[in-house]
Amino acid sequence: MTTANKVTLARIAMIPVFMAVVYSNRRYSDLIALIIFATAGITDSVDGYIARKYNQVSDFGKFMDPMADKLLVFSALLVFVERGQMPGWAAMSILTREFAVTSLRLVAVEGGVVLAAGTSGKIKTAVSIVGICFMLTPMNGFLLSPRFNFSVNDAAVWLMVIATIWSGVEYFYTNRNLLNMSK
């Protein structure tokens, strides 16, 4: 097993630890969860860097790296919906994009095409990880616009939704020729 794949698996292993800490309801549980989540988020860049630099790109990594990202983000989104920090429609729009893009990738694989992550998808992942980190801080309730009762938490949710929809639309537009492969 390559070093890059070990880093990806370490990110996956951090998810249940993140969840356990979030639900522990201890004094500093959100701060500890933030550290775990941020560390896991950083490993997303680390495993890709290692894979490219040391020629460790593998089919396992191509499959597991995006899966690890999705599982990490989904775990946080579920916590936020349960806490009332994120409306269900926002989480569902993010989940829908992820399942749709994964489905398109499966169609592509059947046609012998491997779809790499695009720039907008990488931006979406970065926006999601940073947004989730802000939502785990005490700053999440800080009002950016008291008049509209719009907080840091609200801004993080909207930025994640916008980046997600933008990257999904771009991904499908760029790969629209693959939709004809299913006929």
C-alpha cells in the first residue's frame, strides 16, 4: 500500500473519531472536533501531493480519495442539520450534487473514461472544509448583518451551497458528452 493511500485511509479513520468527539458534549468538544476535522481536511491535499510527486497514483486512490472527502463532509453536515446549524435543504443540495457527480463518474468508467476532479470541484471541497471549520468555532454565531440576522454560520452554509451547485453544473456541462454514452 502506498503512502498516499495510507494518508487517505487515515482521513477515513478520523471520521468516527470526529463524530465521537462532536457528540461527547464536553467543554472543548467542538474545538477538538475542529482540530480533527481540519487535520483530516489537510490530508486531502497531502495525499494528492504525495501521489503526484512520488508517482503513487493508483486506482484505489482515485476511488478512495474522493470517497474519503465525501464521508468527511457528510459527517459534519449531518451533525449541523441535527444541531439546527444547517437547514436540511442545504445539506440535501450538497448531497445531491455529490451523488450525481459520482453517478456520472460511474457512467464514464463504464465507457472507459476516467474523470479527474476539476478546478471548481477542488474549490468546492476547499470551501466546504473551511466553511465547516468556521461552523465548528464559537465565531459561527457572530452576526455579519444584524439587520438581517445573517451570521458567520449562515455565510458558511450559503458559500458551501453556491460552490457546490456551481461545481456540479460546471462538471455536468463539461462532461455532457458522457450523458449520451448511457443510450
